[in-house]
Amino acid sequence: MREAGGSPLILIVEDEPKLARLLADYLDADGFASRCIADGNAAVAEVRKTDAALMLLDLMLPGKDGLAVCREVRAFARIPIIMVTARVEEIDRLLGLELGADDYICKPFSPREVVARVRAVLRRVAPPTAANVNRLVVDEARFEITLDGRRMDLTPVEFRLLKTLAAAPGRIHSRERLLDQLYEDRRVVLDRTVDSHVKNVRRKLAEIAPAEELIRSIYGVGYTLELPFRGA
């Protein structure tokens, strides 16, 4: 959504008034419009009645916590969500991302970093144009994937890995989630097995697009596919 002045609207769901106001000031100074919400129930209601561009969602909230808000919002809206948390345990990060969050940021943080994350997520979810929508094409019938019109030589496991990442560019996938997709026989393997397969897929992507790092590592969580758009 763009406010009357034409700026994308960011919902700041944070129950610490000073922190919410600080984030709002930085976002406003960077060309966004902002709206502060201090309660989880109110956050869900606000998403229903507006078409905001993105939601900054604190984990610990009165009324309804951030994970519950994320789960409920994802049932009816695809608004990008950045989880904000002081709880740094990996399970909280993974749970938030598996519920459909697009990124997370841990307190304490720099407001400038938050603004940079907002811009990065909005770039990732921007709708593709007709000229660049087919950079990465997955053909399940032929069991092949092409990048920029060139066929990749992938093993079955590498195909399933890249297909999973390509199904939701910009979304962060935990190693556990990726492992569930890689082996049809559900064999028990180490989480770090994913890292080896990612390394191989990255090498094959680099053979076609050497100047781009298309699969990005998210420390302590997993991986995301970032596919920069190209014009005609």
C-alpha cells in the first residue's frame, strides 16, 4: 500500500513505544510511511483493513505473540513479514521462518540495519516483469532446470534442492525443511549434508551466472534463493 504521499506503508508491531517511534522516524526519513501498533490482536486487524507493503513484527507482544500473529496473517495475506526478536535461540528463528516470515532481525539492532532489511525484502518480493519472469525454469516432466535459457546438469537430489528454493525465491528455508524435500526415502542424514549439496548447486549456477551469488546463506538458519531480475 502507498499512503496519500505515495510512500509504501510499513506496519511496526512493537509494544516498546520509544523503539517503535525510533523505527518509524528512520523509516519515514528513508521515504516510507509507517504505522505503529502495540498489540498482537490489533496487528491482525490492521493487516485485514490495509494493504501495507511490509510488517515489522516483534516476537513478544501483549494480546497475541508474534508467532501467533504471523500464523494468522499467513492464513489470509502474503504481506512480507520481518520478525524482530530478543530471543536468539535457533528454534524461535526457525519456527518464525517456517510459519512464513520473510526474514528476522535480532535485538539489539541498528535502526539503519532495519531500514536496509526492509528495502532488501521489498526488492525480493517485487513482482517480476514479463521480460525476466523466466530466468529460472523448472521442468518437472523432464526433470531439468534451466537458468537464462541454459540447461543445468543436476543430480536428482540437486534438482529437488533447487526446485524447492525456486518455488519461493526470497524465502529462507531451514536445513531441516530442505532435507525433508531432498530424499524421497526419508533416510536419516546429517543437517550438514545440505551444505554439501548447496555447494555443488552453487558451482553449477556460477557456470552460467558467474557474477551472481544466487543462493545466499543465512547464518544459523539455512538458505534462500535470490534471483535478481534482468531486463530484456
